[in-house]
Amino acid sequence: LKTKYDLLLKKNQRRTGSFFYTVPSSKVYPFQWLWDSCFHSIIYTHFNLDNAKSEIISLLNGQWKNGMLPHILFWEQKRLPNSIHNIGFRTKETSSITQPPLIAYSVEQIYKKSNDSAFVKKIFNKIHKYYVWLHLNRAVKYIPVIIHPWESGLDDFPLWDFVYGLKNPSKEQLIKNKKQLLNEYLNYLNISQKSNNTKTNAKPSKQYLKKSKFAVKSLLFNSIYLRSLYSMLFLAKQLKLRQYSYYSNLIPKVEKQFKLQFFNKKKNIFISLNKKRQFTDMLSFEIFMPLFAGIATQNQADYAVSFLVDKTKFWLKNPVPVLPLCSPYFHPEKYWRGTTWININWFIIKGLQNYGYDAIAKKIKQKSISLVKKTGFYEYFSPLEYKGFGPNDFTWSGLIFDM
């Protein structure tokens, strides 16, 4: 399996000038994506540490002057005919929005494997600038708000249907809404999609949150954000950097608000918040994300795990689906609407290990490896049978090597 994946890596690796990066799929996603590259760098710690570092360096090359890290870098200026990925870019070089902020966690894993303090010192200020941007431009009561489904990483998640005000939307309706949201944001920034101006400052996006039709407090995004703040604190402490005080002061405030805002006492689980800052009612894999962050109490983790091992909910033939089997929105083959994803399993495994559920984590790992062995390195999978969907050369499915 590792030999097959090594060939896949070589197929998806790219060089532009002195920069090295890995595309999610040579067939469908020929650019560089933010959280994909964070996953890729973690995978590379098991294959080639130099590549792991280069992946991060190339990602940071797309950073805006205000600190924002875009969710796509269009390195070779390619455009795919009739592709949704052709819209919403602020310049010809990058997109205008961000993605789950996993970069600090990825750098922590590289540092723990390489002990390369020079590498971390070289990039730390850029990464710090990104988390400062999130705090100053997106946080409301210390919790960052996302303004587009792509920023969540969960593109067609059914939760967004309710934000749009749609019921059982078609694929065309979902695309239309994503385009509208991007155009509204670009208009706010006063940036033309045809602009050649690159990486310049733009209006503070925090002002846009009141105007946005989306504006969601995503549990996945913020669990990754909080866990990455811990990574920044760890790295700053290890390298004796002055930013240590920034994170030691910020983290307790984020932790307090995370618990206050996301924990639904009536249901005894953590839940995302909609545009009106109300709890969403949809049960999904997100209830396990606070375990990855390490913010849940042991009792809260125990209760969440009871949902995980329930065969009427998440414990299916190929766990873990993003929606439980009992959900009226569950579909075993539709994009982010009930399918199983290797990266989501990876988050859940890391969370389980934080709370002593090593045996369950091991079972999910074994089932994930078996799923990839029997189908291939697909983008996502059916939780009910050995069947893969999307491109079969999807790089982040190599996270099975980090489980």
C-alpha cells in the first residue's frame, strides 16, 4: 500500500520555480489547497521531511499582506472548463477566502519529527500573522466566523442548506449559492476577479460579518483553530519566542468562549452555531471535533463516543460517516452528505486517543486502511459498502499512514 501511495505522491507533486507543493488530485484539483497541504505535510513526515517543510513554505508564499492565508493558490494559472473552482479568486494568484487553520498543528508535527528549530523560526512570524488575522478579522467573542461553505472544508454539508434557506437543494442550487456568496464578498472587498494586483491589503473582513448571508461559527473550523493555538504556544515555548505571551493570554479566553458558545447543555454535546448565533439541530460528526481540540471534559467525551459506537448512527460498515445513518439527510454516496472521509476519520482517531479510547481508535484505523486497500485512494467513500467516489488519486487519503 505504501508503494502504491509513493507513486501517487510522485504523480501529484509539482514544482513552480523554487517552490514545491502537492495537488490534491492531478485529475480534478490541480491547484494547491490550504488544509489539503497541511494534511500533505503531515503525511510527508512519514515519507520525506524536506517535502513536508517545502509544502508549508509554498503555502505561505500565497499569504496576503494582511496575514490571510487563502484556501487556493493558483500556481500555474490553470483554469478548468466549467469548474466551480474557477470562481471567487481575488487575484490571478489566490482565492479570496481561507480554510480550516490547521497549519500550526502541521508545523508542530514536522518539528517533533525533525527537531528543526531553524525551519520553525523561519516561518513562525508568517504563521503567527495568520492567526492574528483570524482573531482580528473574523473572531466574534474570540470565536472565528466563516463566511463561505468552502471555509469550513465541508463544501456541500447539509447544515448549510438551512443557512441558505433551502430544502433538498439540487447540485445547481448549491453551486449558485456558493457563487453568490463569493461575489458578495468580492464586491465588499472591491476586488475584481480579473485583477492582476496580488497579495495587497483589503478591507477588514470583520466588518463584512454583519452583512454576510452566511456567517457561521463552525465547530470543525474552531476545533482546529483552538488546537492550532496550542501548537503555536508549544512552538513559541520550545523556541523561546516572544509570541509565547500572546498565545498564553489568548488561549484561556478562546477556551472559555468555546465552552460557553458551542456546548448545548440540553443535548449535552457541542454543536455549530448558525448565522443568528443559535445552535443548529443537525447531528453530525462535528460532535467529535472538540475531542481533537482537547477541550471536552472526560464525561462529555464519553457521551460523544456513545454516539460514535452506535450502529444506528455512526458505527457502520465503513465508519465514520459525516452524518449518522438515522439522519433524514443521510446519503451514502453524496458529497459531504453522509459519506466517509479519511481526513475526518483521522481527526476522530486523534481525538479518541486524547481521551483514552485507543481500542476504538485502532478499529477505525484498521477499517480506514481496509477501505483504501479494497477501493483505492479515493476522495471519499460509501460507509455502507466498499465503494469510492471522486478522483482515485486523492492525496489526503494517505492520512492512513498517520493514524
